[in-house]
Amino acid sequence: MGPTAKRTWIHAWLFLSPAMILLIAFTHYPAAVTLFHSFFSTPRGKREAKFVGLENYETLIADSTFWTVLVNNLWYALATIPLSIGIAIAMALWVDSKLKGRSFVRMAYFTPTVLPLIAVANIWMFFYTPGFGLIDQIRGAFGFAQQNWLGDPESALNAVIVVAIWKEAGFFMIFYLAALQTIPTSLREAAAIEGAGRWYFFRRVTFPLLMPTTLFVSVNAIINSFRLVDHIFIMTEGGPDNASSLLLFYIYETAFRFWDTAYASTLTVVLLLILFTVAIGQFLLLDKRVHYR
Amino acid sequence: MSAARAFRFDYDRALSTTAAWALALVWFAPLIYAVWTAFHPTEFSTRFVLTAPLTLENFAAAWNAAPFARYFLNTVLLVTSILIGQFVLCTLAAFAFARFEFRGRDTVFVLVLLQLLVMPDILIVENYRTMRFLGLVDTILAIGLPYMASGFGIFLLRQTFKTIPKELDDAARVEGAGFFTILMKVYVPLAKPTYLAYGLVSVSHHWNNFLWPLIITNSVETRPVTVGLSVFASTDQGIDWAVITAATLMTSGPLLIAFLLFQRQFVQSFMRAGIK
């Protein structure tokens, strides 16, 4: 390194180090140490943590709750992501068009984004209440029997998924709205002259042009489906019988209710692996299919 | 022919307007319902008659049943300290990434971007251990500290700083200004819209954050409103819907009102933050 390069280096690190120290302390270090601790036992009382090799991972494979929660989370992701993205695109197209009362509609779509998930979970819980809740009242008007949406293992997870879609679609709409505004109007005019229908235009022009946004939003949606568990705390506590529990909620329970931190670390390693797979997938996809010709 | 086409077009449009409005009403329903329940006596929680008397009693009951004033103070302290921390740290780091050519810059930047994927939110076990080691458990600082160096903030500001023509800071350098002066006098003022956008996104995110604050706090003096609300809604099971809904509206109130007033800015800010 020459003297100028060295000076620049020192300057750069003077600016960088405060942020980097915190970033490493609360993201990189804990991620690395999680892996390390997953090979140890949980220290209890006077017994210190000792190296146990793959024992925690053997427990993991034999743990039926883990598998339930993992399958739940995958289903949760598979259901929330396409539905919220589909709704978000529809929302964006509507809000971007010359719609009557557009500003109200936009506000209605976006409002869930600024409300705390933990707070709206309370409201949704009342919707789902058997008998008195709004959903059952509407169903009752059509002669359906009342149903315990959150108490039935068949419906609990889906009930939670509905809330997640409601919460996220408006947020994703924003990204599509931004992308739509970059599509030149000349394209639409040209298509109109050619006599292309609206659906045809969407399928062949708009949707492909939105592909980079869709990839970006998908990655965000996947991360969120493993990160947002607030509503579980209020609505179901993961129940009944873990039917609506998600991976991060299970990690929370393991670490802070059962105080089995070593096993919680092992579960976190699984979560990290999933997220890294997503990142690698995004990286591989990025150059190939996303960019339109 | 042209009349038929015009008619078809209108039909299309009416259909899509109806669908858009129907969806908007469904999306707004929880909020409308919450407002209805919170402002009416309990017996009207599930009965929708227009003559139902209005009341503020649910809010009074909720306010008196739990130390919400303290929770609000905690949230405001939390959100402000995070915002200040983020602005300072991310500005400095973003400037280094945007304006210095140094060895290893790209590698370090990838490390920063990694945080977009692995957020502190999921590293609860180890971050709790760290906070205990630092003796910070149950402090407002502990809630905010993991979020202050934000990968998203650094990325966003770096993108903005990179659009600022280098001639501007070369000119300032000629006049003898140091890097820090250039940053404060040239870069920060030009990036104001980005700061506003990032600020709104950050405040609404951390006002609403729940899991980490739940884990790291265990007293009234530190709990933010989200955690306070969950404690309130789960411990007092005798409390009725109307009061819980009032509390729910109260906790989201300031943010909601700000959003309704500055709707356009909010949407544009999220958009600006999203495009980058």
C-alpha cells in the first residue's frame, strides 16, 4: 500500500468503524456463535456447557414438534407469498389507473403496513371469535354453523396466514407502484394502436417488466415469513397442539420459556440455513430469468 | 363499432372500480370495526345499530388499567434513540462506501448487505446473551442497540451519496474543507429526502416492533407500547373487547394519525426507500 492508499484506508475506517462494530456485534458475531453453541449442551445451574458434538442435531431430527413447525412455516410461506404478491400487483394496477376515489383506496390498502402487527392481531382475534365474531356473524346470516377458527387445528394456521397476507399486500403494493411508474406510457399507446387488449398487455408487457420487482418482493416476502411471528403471540400461542406455530416462535419458546438455549441455537442454525438458501437462490436467479429482453 | 367499443370499455372499468373498492373495504374493515367497538359501549361490540351511543369510556378504562403513559414515553425514547443512532452511524458508513476507494471495500459492503437477510430479529438467543454480558438487559438502549447500525440504512444512503457529483466535493476540498465538513455541508443537505424517507420507515418499523422488546424488557420502565399492549391484553382476561380495542387503537394511534395526515409523504417515502 502506498502512502496515499494507506491514508485513504485509515480515513475510510474512521468513518466505517462505529457502524461496523455494532453490525458485527449484533449480526455476524451472533450468527457465527449460534453455530458454535449448537454443538454444546445447555448450561444448567452448576453444570457448565460441554461439547456434545451432533447430539442437538440428533434431538432435532427426532423432535416431532420441530418437523410440525417447519412444515407449518413452509406452508405459511408458500401460501402468503404468491397470494400477497398477486393481491399487491392488482392493488398497484388499480391505484395506478384513473380510479374514482383513488386516494382513499390507496390509503385503505396501505394502512395495515403502519399498524403494529401485535395490535391488529387483537382486532383479528375478535373477527375469528366463534359465534360472536364478525366472520361467524356473516356466515350465520347465510345459515352456516359457527366455527372455532383459531381453536381448530385444521383452520388455525390458515387463519394466521390471512392476517399475514392482509398485513403485507399493501406494503408490497408500494414497490409495484414505484415500478409501474417507470414503465413508459408510449408502450401502452403503441399497444393500444395495435389493438392489444388490457389483459394481453398486462401478460405480455407489464408483468414481464415487473419481474425484477417481483423477485425483490419475493425475497422480502420469504424473509418476512420466517421473521414475522408477532400475531402468533396474541392469536394462538402456536396452538392448538403446535398447529399454528412457526419456526421463530418455536425458537422463542425453546429459549425463553423452556430455557434450553443450546437447542434454540440449533433451531436458529436451521433458520439461518433456510435464509442462506434463499440468498443463493436469489443470486443464481438474478442474472438469468429476471431480466426481460 | 366505436360506440360498442366505448361501451365495452366502460363496462370493464366499472368492474375493476368495483373490485378495487370491494378490496379496499375488506382491507379497511378491521380498522373500521376497531373504531366502532372502541367508541361504543360493550353491548354494541357485536351489534351494529346506528343509534348506539358514543363513548370515550373504553379509552379511559384502558388508560387507567395499565401504565400506558409510561409505555408511550418508552416507545418515544426508543424510536428517537434508534433514529439518531441510525442517522449518525449509517451516514458515516455510507460516506465511506460512496467516496473512498480502499482495499476490501466490496467485501465489507457484502458484509453490510448480509444484514438485509439475517436481521437481528432472528438472532434472539445470542443477542440476549450479549446484552446480559453487557449488563444491559431491561434497558431501552438494549432494545435499540442491535438496530442502530442498519444495513438497509447504509445501503440507502450510499446509493443517494453516489448520485452526488464528485466535482462538488472536489471543489470543497480545494477550498480546504476536511472530509467531515464536506459530508456535513455537501452530502447530508443534498440527501434530505432520503433521510425523511428512511426516517419514516424506521420510525414506523420500530414503533411496531415486538419480539425483541418482549424478550429484552421485563419492567414497566422499559416496555414499549407493543409489549405493554400484549401484557395488558393477555393478563387481564376479565377485560372486555371494547377496552382491549380501545387500547389497541391507542397504541397505534399516533402513527395512524401521522399516516392519515401525511399519507402522500408516507407512501412516497416507502416508495423511495423501496426503489433503491
